Amino acid sequence: MSSEKNHRLNLMDTCKPISTLVAQDGSEIPIYLLSSGSERQRAMIVLHATGFSGCTYRELAKSLGSTWDVYAIDFRGHGLSKAYADESFEWSHFASDVKEATGFLESMGYQHIDIFGHSMGGAAAILSLESNNPAADTVFLFEPIIIDNRGIDAVADEDSPLAKAAARRRSTFSSFEEAYTNFISKEPMARFSKSVVADYVTSGFDQLSDGTVSLRCKREIEARIYTLGGVHRAYESLSLIDNRVFVLYGASTDTFDGNHFQDLATQLVNGTAVEVRGVGHFGPMTHPSLVGSLISKLGAARNFRAL
């Protein structure tokens, strides 16, 4: 705990991509190795939430034990990715990024490729399975943004409070250190592990020629993604997905209630809802060790419904 309290930003300890994947539409998606396991036959790909980056989940990856080699990507519009000029940021496009990543890992010879998706990343995982992703095995979702919009003519929500907040977000700081100090003093990041905030800052900002730093995920892009959160049709596909899927949710969540996530699990052919006590929507950031350890336990259990 004392090391967490005294955490300082280390600009030398940054996350660097091992490769850049090029999607069919020309978007460039960086992929990172966050941690190495001992079995060397199982990989996990981490899919981040809106506005974050793959490297924000480095602390979670460290807690996943020796089972997986843990990789992460930056979705188009985030981190070091490069979206094509006319990108609309439909959530189905993020599913294409997932398929690029799992295909890359399959080409590396992994026999099992599991997925962890948080929030928007969870929806992207399901959308990738909907459009046939044969490389994917077990899927762990933490509060995926999937709503039942059957029978509704879903359109972009231009009045989304999250979109409006993103559009107002401060995008530049005098230095990485100022950005870090700002975020650890404000909600929700004041509750995050300090190491997670440090990874968010060092992977989520570019340093400009004058020494200032600027958000890589532009405010207008983040806002656009939020407006489209209720447009995709992932819910309709849940009953067609036969992968083993765990739907994790925080007991203190402020997105949907537990019944919502339990319903998602029920819609799946092989789904199980798992309540995580003591955490909310940002559980992977506030309690990365707890969430990572739970995922490891779930992944290793044979009689997983008894957990």
C-alpha cells in the first residue's frame, strides 16, 4: 500500500507495441505484449474501454498469473492507432480490430486464444464473434456495453451525457507529470490504482514539440463513440454465440444493475454471470489484482458454475 501511495510517474517504464496490424480498410492497430505466462500455448487479448488504451491494463495483465501470454491492442482512434480518414467509429469496426488481433495471435501458433473485454471492449468482443471469429476461445467480459435494442430503430444518441462530458474533457497539459497529478486527484481516476493512471497517461498522451502533452484519443472521437453505444446489435447475436463466456460485473456498478448483466449471460448459449464484490464499472482499474485473480480462477476452473 505504501508503494501505491508514493507512486511516481516513470517515463522510462512505457509500453511499446510489438507489431502494428493493418486492417482491410487501412486502419493501423498496434498490438502490445503486456505480460508473459509460462505455458506458452495460451494467449489472451485485452480489449480496452472507450477513451483508454491497451497499455492501461498492464496492472491487470500482471495479475493474470502464468496461464496466458497477455496481449492488448489500441482500438482505432485510441493510443498509437491510426484510423482511416473517413472513419465513422461504428462499433462494428472495433470488432474488425479484434479479428485482426486474434488472427495475428493465431498466426503465432497459439493453440488457445482467450479474450478479455471491458465496457466497449466487451461489446467489440461479442461483435467479433457475431461476424465469425474462429480463433477466439473463452471470453471474459467486464460490464460490456450491450443493450437490448430489439425492435427499436436505434440511432446515435447526440444527447449522451458521456459524449457531452468527453467533448468538454481537458485535452492538453504542460507535461506528463501535470496530467498525472490532475487525474489522480479527480474522479473516477482518483479511485484507480496509481500504476494504472500512470500507464493511462504515458500511453494516452503525445508529447508535442513545445513539451506539452495532448490526448491521443481526440475529444470529438471519444464523444462520437459514446453516441454510437446503443446503435450496434450485439444483443441480438448473443443466442448464436456458443463460446464459453463469463459476464463479470461490479456489485457497486453504476452503469446497469446486476439483473442486466445476468440477462446477458442467460441469452448466451454457454454464459455465466459473475458478480465481483467491492468494485464498480472501473473494477479492472481500481482493483486490477482482484479482477485479474478472479479471471485466472475462472479460466482454470473445470466446474466453473460452482464458483
